[in-house]
Amino acid sequence: MAIKLGDTLPNATFMTMAAEGPAPVTSDALFKGKRVALFAVPGAFTPTCSAKHLPGFKAHAADLKAKGIDTIACISVNDMFVMKAWAKDQGITDEVLMLADGNGDFTKAIGLEMDGSKFGMGHRSQRYSLVAKDGIVEQLNIEDGGDFKVSAADYMLAHL
């Protein structure tokens, strides 16, 4: 069953690439005491994700923070090396925290896994965005199929 408004996000450990190498980021460290804008993409370097989704959050980072967002995080069922390379390719510095959900554990736990096997992608995340305050979902925007509308940064911003 998919997560819904008012739910508490599950415990998880993501991976990111820090200056000193691979580093875990727990859900407590990410969400506790913060208001977080989290968005998920089916895959790093994929067309919509690279042309619109990540660039939109980069472009609106200051606007989101002005509306009370403490952290903007991107999650993908890719490994941390891919996420680091994608961040570099997209010119991401500290505007967006790039998180790898390499095994899809968090994605499965919130019920937003998709099967991209027919495209050779295996199991990935559905495209969505959410706002969580202290780990509790206060805004949830899940896309239908291949759409890119409600998970966009400008949509989230308009609904804060």
C-alpha cells in the first residue's frame, strides 16, 4: 500500500557521496526536526529526469527554502556513484542532496516501486514528490504513468 498524507516515513538508510567517499544518510538524520522536500525519479540520466525534474528543483531551490523547506533531496534506485556522476553532469552542488536507494528498500517501504523491466530498467521508483515535516508527510504528489506534472518543483512550490 502506498504512503499517504499524514503517514510517518519509514526508517531507511540512503547512501550519498561525501568528500571523503560513500556515506550513509539515515532517515532520522534527513527528516528529524526538518521540513524536507523529497522527490524521486525512475532513474538518473533518464530523459525527463535530466531535462526537467532535477533541473526544476535546482532552479527553484531558493524559492522552496524561502517557503520553509530546510532540505531538498532527490532519491533514485541507483547507486551512489551514479548519483554523484549525475549531480556533476547537472551542475548540482549543495542545492539538492542526492540520495541513492540502491536496493529500493525505502521505495518498497513506501509502496511506490514500479517495474521497469519491459524497458530494461528493473525495479525502480515511481516519479513523485513530497514534503515531510519531522518525517510526517504533509504534501504528496504521485505521477500517473509516464506523466510529469504534479511532482515538479513548480507544482510543489505553488502548493506550499
